[in-house]
Amino acid sequence: MIENNHCISIRNIANRVDLSIGTIQSIIHDYLGLKKYKAKWIPKTLSEDQMMARLETSKSMIDLYMSDPDDFNARLITRDETWIYYHDPCTVNEVAEWRHEDSPKPKVPRLGHCPKSKSKLMLSIFWDSKGPLLLDYLPKNTTVTGTYYADLMTKVREPIKKKNRGGMLKRIPLILHDNAQSHKSHLAQEAIKDCGFKQAQHPSYSPD
């Protein structure tokens, strides 16, 4: 049963074979040498080319950091976004699997695996080495377009000035964000230049 369904519960097995839960636990742990491990969430399974692109980009960022760590830390601004669901019923316990201790731990892509609440809100956050710079909530029934993202560039520039980030604007802020179409749009790219920012390299499907 475990070979056919690595997520099967002890109670389910006990009910099927008409044995006690304690007996099933003893068989699984002591005789079969299995232990249930919770799956680790991963954003996406990557191809070899995508992994190599991530490696090269990581090396480039490390080189940039090593050339002047203080300057790098003072310039880098990271931007990310996430859907905030009002209700998220799925937990890692639901996808825990029986495995030997020396077996690879299970991984489950988060996207598309669990049913989500229909009510949600998108949050965009910009932060640097000293903390958050901007929290932006996308209005309902709208999407992140090139125009919207261009406006975000202008918005994030203001807290940099007000919070006195050690002359960051003079150092030329380095924006780290993903390769979404709205970020690559002509309007967004022009806004990045107009605000005096530069972009850090970011490989596809990278969570960093």
C-alpha cells in the first residue's frame, strides 16, 4: 500500500488490514525502517539550462558583491510580490510521505497543488539591507501592467529619499526583481532609468 501511495496514513492502513494503529506503526518504523517526512515547498522544477542560468547569475552577483561589499549592500533593493489568500487550507502535513531516512526528502511545487481561497490580495514589497521601503497593495480587479509598475518605481524612490539611506540615490540603486512582462515593458524600463536605478540580473523562475 505504501509503495502505491507514499502519502497514505497509518490510520488508513490499519483500517484496510484490520490491525491496530500501534501494530502498523511498529511494522512501518521497526520492520520496514520508514519514517514520514514532510514535503519541502519549491517554486518550480527547473531544467538543466535554467539551473545553469541561475548558477551564472549567482556568480555574477557574488562577483559584484565581492568587489565592494559595503557599496553593494547600500545599493541593493529587492522587490517581490505575493498573493495573500484569506484562507489557505493546504498544509505540508497533507503531502508528508513515508520514506527511509537516507532517501531524498519529498518536494512539492506550491503552485497548482492546493485549492486556494477565491478572495485574495496582491502585495508588492520593496526592501533593502535596512528593512522595508515600500508596501503596495494592488487594487481589486486590476493587474500589474507596465504603467502600474512604472508608477511603483516612482513610489519607491520617495522613501529612499525620506529615510536617508546613506546616499543610496547617489550610489545608483540596484533593483532586483523578476522578469515579468510588466517589469520588462518599455514604460517600466524608462521609469527605472528616469529614477536613476539600475537592474540586477535575475534568472527565470528564481525565488531570490
